[in-house]
Amino acid sequence: MEDSRRFHLHSGQYGTAIAVRVTPRSSQQGVCGIMEDGTIKIRLHAQESAEEVNRALLQYLSEILGVSQSKMEIVAGKHCAEKLVAILDIDANTIQRKITQNLR
């Protein structure tokens, strides 16, 4: 695991969990920063409906991480901006690299 990681990943036996703060209704979509507590900030075009935001978040993460949406689940925060996303079959180092590559 890389010591220089600026955000927190929670490795498990079958995958990794990431803390995300979503900003909906953004003109630009993407990873826009890392908060002091390690939460990944992501802007999405999606409107404010919780279902639409959650669907857009999983779709976006699927694209940048190269993991099927069926291997992702929002395990906490389904109805608020701060979410915990569990992702199966991917390790923390791979997520670190791909999130960093997509940081704008």
C-alpha cells in the first residue's frame, strides 16, 4: 500500500470501500478533489433525486475504475451527499491509481 495516499481506502477480503462526497447538478463531471478526512469529492451532471445521483455515481465509478456496476454497492449514505461505496474484485492500490489519474 502506498504511504503517499491522500484519501482513505478500506481494504476487505473481497474488495475495497471508498468514502465519497457527491455534488449533483454540476456543469463538469469528475473527481474534483480530496477532502482533509480523505473523502473523495465527485461532481456529477445528475439532478438532485437520490436515485438518479446514486445511479450516476455508480456509472461514473464503473467507467473510471473499469469495474462492472454489479460489483458496486452504496452501503451507506444512499439519501445524502456523503456515501460509502463498496467495490468488489479490486484492490486499494488499483483504486488509488485510477482515482488519482482522474483527479481534475
